[in-house]
Amino acid sequence: RIWPWLLLLVLGVAWGGSFSLAKIAMEGGAHPLGVAYWQPLIGAAVLISFSIVTRQSLPLRRNYLFIYLLCGLLGSVVPGIVYFYAIIHISPGVLAITVATVPIMTYIAATLIKIERRSFLRMLGVSFGLLSIVLLVAPTESLPDRSAVPWIFAAIFAAACYTGENLVIALRLPEGTNTFLVLGGML
């Protein structure tokens, strides 16, 4: 059973490489708003085409429309725009580190609203994650240009949007929902 591992590897490389590709696109003259528009539009076209081929219809009930709108804003529009502007000012590696705060923030928020139990080891991991962000931003030698610090915080805000999307999905997504269809509607 190598296929799941291969798929995980390919998706990991694609996700990790996306930050470098974003940097290349911005340095090549692409506008952040244009990329933030086309990326989800192409993704939506692929996913909705998939749903048409598999003869599945996009749920259009009120609760789904709410999820599409909110998750689209929190999981695509706001973080996409922020990340594409931030990548102009910070390196892809730093941006990838800020995205790594998503599970940290999701865990903290989930424990605060009591949908996840507290765990000493998880809280220790959260502490190390937060410490890594402080070590990234605090020392004056850590960044080539100190003017990048606000962009790091903007990227962390974008990561917080992904956290909000995770919580909306955890709390509002109806049981047994097809995630491909919801992602297509969201995009």
C-alpha cells in the first residue's frame, strides 16, 4: 500500500512548493489580487467539473450557502490576498512557518470552545510553536529587513483565518457532507 504514502508525499511537496511558486509569480510581475482571484477560480472549476462528471450536485440549501460564504472568505479570499501581498516582503520559508501556526491556533481555539480536550503534551507543543514565532520575529538578526515584521504578523492573521475556517467546518458542516462539493462551493 504505497499509494497513500505517495499521494501524501506529492501533496506535501505541492503544498510546500506553493510558497516558492507564489514568490516567483510575484517577482515575475503578477498582481496579488489577480493570483488570489485565479487560484480559487481554477480550483473551483476543477472541483465542480469533478462533481458534474460524478453526477453529484452542489448543495444549495441555506446552511450550505452560509458555509460556502464564510469558509470562502476565511479559507480563500482573505488569507490568499494577505499571503500574496506578504510574499513580496518575506521569504517563502518564513511564510511557510506562519502557515504552520494554523494547527496551533486551531488547537488553542478548539480547547477554548471545548470541542477538543486539553493535553499537557499538546500544550507543550503549542508553547514550542509560539516560541518559534517569537524567535523568528524578536531577534534583530533574524530577518534581512525589520520592515518585514508587520508582514509576518499579517501572515499570522491569515493563518488565523484558516483557523476560523477549521472551526466553522468543525461546528457547522452537516454530517456526511461531501468535502469535494463543499470545497468547490467554497472556492
